[in-house]
Amino acid sequence: MQISHTSEASPDTAANEDFVIASERFAVVLDGATDSGLPNGCVHGVAWLAGRLGAQSAAVLVAEPELELRAALRRAIVNTRALHPDCDPTNPNAPSATVAVARERDGRLDCLVLADAAVVVQHRDGEVTVLTDDRVDRLPAYDRESVSRLRNVEGGFWVAGAEPAAADQALTTSLPLAGIRRFLLVSDGVSRLVERFGWGWRDVLDLVEKQGPAAAVRAVREAERAMPEGSFRGKRHDDATAAFGTPGPPPRPGIVRWRPGTTWTRPFAA
């Protein structure tokens, strides 16, 4: 597969709490959950957790490419938890992250989401499949105590952090790769183009395919700056991450095809 990606911190913050990592076979996007300010039993920050969990996810996908994605995420959570043994893994407010994964395996595209990240797949017939976890949008209350009480429990919502069982609650699907035209993994800092600003997913896919993932972030920032004060709930800006993929092998490096009438502007790569 060919995968390109970008990640940009919110203009309002110094640290990017999103994380993205990819190879020719998979992409992983994480969005660190904003610290609630409640005691969390951990000396590490949200960005630390997102980066370590993303790196461990990639390591598991490389080492065990046949592992089912929920099992891979569970193992990554366990491995990340071992990196800070002096912190309290039982604290419900411990640093956590949303997760989106797309992985090529045996002619299929396996996809996973946990919490409010999204994987968007457009098929060759034009249809769009959106895998997203909206449980966080259906909570009865959003004050920090209620969110803490409902995190990683039945009837609440699930995020990846210190609790391995959260991986079992991830949403997954598997689609034939031959029928896929393109796909996109995004944190909610990019999906707000659709959820808040009225874009369609095909519009986002078209923009990213033509101009690259950074174009989606630019579009988000433009829309965010245009919002009147008091017209929105939550943060004006958010960290924004996108990974865009298409099936098929990447071009072989160093191979340049000559066509009659071509004028070379740089030397051949051997």
C-alpha cells in the first residue's frame, strides 16, 4: 500500500497529543485524551502515552502480522503499561488515547477504531464505509467526574490506556482490498470537518488525494477560525492527524520511465 500522513498540534497548545505511525502495510493514528485535571496516578503526560502506545502498536503489528487487531491492541496496551510500572494502572483517569488502525493482511484491509477516531474507506464502486465509535457522544453527562466514572466501563465509553480489556471493546471490520479505492484514518481534530463543518467524506477524500493530508488540516484550521465566539461546544482548535492510503505497491525508488519527447531535468537514479 501507499500511505502518507500528517499530524499537527492545536494552535492553542505547545505539545501535540496526537501520534501517527505507518509502514507500507499499516497505519496507526492515536489521539491522546485531554487531561481532566483529576488525580491520575501517573507521572507521564498524555503525549507520552500516545507516543509509546503508538510505537508499541507498530512493534506488535510488525512482529506478529497475523494477529487479530483487537489482540494486537491489547498486547500493545500491556507492553506500554510495562514501561511505567511505578504508575497506578487502576486509576480511571490515567492517560489514555483513541485509536484507529488499518492493516493489510491476506488480501484484505483490516480496520479498528476505539473511541472517537475514524477509519473511512471508499470502495471502487463509490460507496463509503465509515468505521467510528460514537459511544463518547452518547454519555448522559460530560462534567469531568461523570466522564471519569464512565470511562472504560460497560454503559460508558472505552479508550486505550492502562486497561487491556479496553481493546476487546474496539470496533473492527475487514474488507476485500481489491474492492478498495482509497482510505483515510483521522483523529477527531480532522473528522470535525464532517461532524461540525458540513463536509462530506468524499469531499475530504478528494481533497487529501489531490493535495495531501496536510490540506485537510489546513481546511480544519480555516473553518475553526471562522467560527463565531459562542457558536460551538468545547475547544475551538484540536490536534489534527490524518493518514491516507491507497492499495497497491509504492513506486520502486530509482526507477524512472522514459517516454519519447521527455526532457530530463535531473540525472537518473541508479
